[in-house]
Amino acid sequence: GAGVSQSPSNKVTEKGKDVELRCDPISGHTALYWYRQSLGQGLEFLIYFQGNSAPDKSGLPSDRFSAERTGGSVSTLTIQRTQQEDSAVYLCASSPWTGTGRYGYTFGSGTRLTVV
Amino acid sequence: AQTVTQSQPEMSVQEAETVTLSCTYDTSESDYYLFWYKQPPSRQMILVIRQEAYKQQNATENRFSVNFQKAAKSFSLKISDSQLGDAAMYFCAYCYSGGSNYKLTFGKGTLLTVNP
């Protein structure tokens, strides 16, 4: 597609439920990132996918968080047993593999997750 | 670990005036990239300007320019002839060019208000 697409745009869930957030990157972009933006905070790195390589999961805050990327394209971020502190905007971004990171990324509009 | 600090949580400017947003960062690396992103209420992060650390010349993009002081680890954004559409949250970000994941480290942002 023309841009990075994320769905749903907004999600309200009950504490303890599982949620799935979807990201559809720009066609041909091999790098895909997930970031979390909590109220009043900057963006926090969660996970990075590059082609068929093993993902960099170093930013995932707990084992309740997981992500996968199928066919090198669409990615799903799953949060199990959601807690109120998981409430945030989850942003996805993609980038062509330049080998240098010099061009930054293209971001989606994010999913606002509210845990009640 | 790299850190990015934006010391101004909020700034305001009159339409057509000039405003400067501050950013400092901490790193032991010599090769990296710096970015300013804009986040309007739509939530989508938009790349405003980028700077390569090995370049001494300050980057400019139309009304946006930076003052990059590598020794001082300072990277401020100047917006000239401010427009109502410039109102947004602005984030400064750092990317180490020699890393394996090219993740961005963000500051906590500066909320810019443009007064008519």
C-alpha cells in the first residue's frame, strides 16, 4: 500500500483479555518496528523485524507481549492478559533496508489501546 | 545507553514568528543520525528533518532548519515563519548507524502551540 496501515485504530478491552494489533507495512519494506507511546512519554522501542532474520525482541516489556511477522509483510503484536499499564498508543513503522538507518522510518497512525 | 532529552515540554509561538526547540543527547558513538519528527493529533509521526553526524553542515528543509553542535551533543530545531499547521508534538530522535537494528531513541517531546 501507499503507507503503513494499522488496525484497529482504537481498541478498548477489559483487563485480563488478550488483544491483537495489526500492522501492514509499505510494500517492499523489509524492516518493521513496533513502538509504544505512553501518555506523556516518548516512544519506547518494542521489537524489530528484518527480512527473514530472527527478530530483535529486546524491547518487549514482559513475556505477555509477543509479535510475529508472516511472509515478511504483515505483523501482529499480541498482548496477553492485558493490564491497565498496557494502555498506550502502539505505533508501527517500516523502512527499506538501507544498511545505515539514515532515512528513518515511515510510521502508521497507531492503535490506541485502552484497558479498563 | 543512548538518551535523548527535550527540556521544553511545551512551547508557543505567534504565527509568522520563529521558534527554536531544544534537544540534547548522550552517546559515546561518533557515527549516528539525528531526526526531528512531528506528531499532529492524527498520531502519525512525520519526518521533518534529519542530520548525519559526520556532516558539519546543518540540514535545512524549507522553513525548518537545525543547529547541530556535535561536541555539545545538541540538536535544536528552528521553525521560521510559523504556520498554524505547525502545531503538533515534536520529537527528537537518535539512531546509531553502526547498530544491528537501527532503532530510534526518542525524547519525550515538545508540544508546540501556534497562536494566530
